[in-house]
Amino acid sequence: MIVSRVYLRTKKLYNLADLKKWHFTTPLNRHDTHHLYLTFMSGKILHVKENETENFKEIKLLLETNFRSYSLA
């Protein structure tokens, strides 16, 4: 079973399915140095949070592996 909400820098909850449309970069904008981290259960993403990891490239790879292509406006 997978939790279908995602907690992002904006402090807004998103449906996990929406991640398919997003591409995570760091920083998220010119004034933001926050990173994101994922919590997995049985290989499924539970949620994404900020400032909880130093290995952003690994997270980006995990996202790409799970969701392929997406873009974040």
C-alpha cells in the first residue's frame, strides 16, 4: 500500500500521481537551496520532504526510475 500525498517545499500536499508531471531540480529556484528527500515503503515513494538529505542526485535518480519524465513549473 502506498501513501498518495507528497509534502514539498511549498508546504502543500500533492497527490503522488502528480509527480509524473514534475522534474525535481536543486535549487528549486535561484533563492532556494533546499533539497528534497523520499521515504520509501516496499519500493514505493511515501513522501518527499526538504532538507533531509545530502545526496540529491540519488533522489533525482530514484524519481526518474519510478516516474520517468516530468517537469516542475
